[in-house]
Amino acid sequence: DMNFNYISLPVLLKLYLGPLNIHFGAQASCLLGGTWKFPNSETQSITDDGFYGSVNGEEYWLYENVDISAILGLGIDTKMGLYISLRTITSITPLVNIDYLNAAAEEFEQEIDTDALGRLISGHISIGYKF
């Protein structure tokens, strides 16, 4: 069980088709912290010492500080001010620290397949009122 705490800045473009809108864009998120619960053990903060690795004397955090994502969504804006929006956010950058993986790969003379690394995918539902 993993939980990540991000602060995010989305930039969206909306195309209106009457009350319906399609929106897409990008989002930059900064990882503030989080937790990881290992099977049969306590929950640990991802900022604990166990989540740092060392390669050739240089220490790396195992996670990327910044996540760049693509956004695609659909929304409805009513004339009364009520709106509903559904969107999906998919990470372009992997969760793990690429600098750490590259340093480890050089040390062990291996190549890293960045396409096989984990990425975040999330969905959002927003319901609100514009006045």
C-alpha cells in the first residue's frame, strides 16, 4: 500500500461543444512525501533513510521529485452555473529516480528500460458551482 503526497499545477486547454467541453493539457507535480506499508510490517514514510540509495558514494532519493503528466478530460457546464468534470491524469515520467537508476546501471554495466518503470495513473471527478 503506497500513498504519495503531491502539490500539482495543471495547465489545460478546453474546447467547448455547447455545454460539453473536452479538456487536455499537462500537469507538473512536486512530491512532498508519502507512506509505504510493506506486507506484515509498519507503515513507513518515504522520506525515511530506507528510501535512499548510495552509488559510488553519492546518495540518491529513490523517487523522482517532479512528476510530469498528461491530462485528458470531459466536462459539462450548465447555464445555472453547475459543472461536472471527469479527467484522467497519466504520468509521463516514472516514479523512481532516473539519476539513481542510471548511476546504478553504470556501476553494474547494465542498461535500464525506462518504458518498463512504474508511472502514476489517476482519475478525478469534480462537481461545482460557478458564480
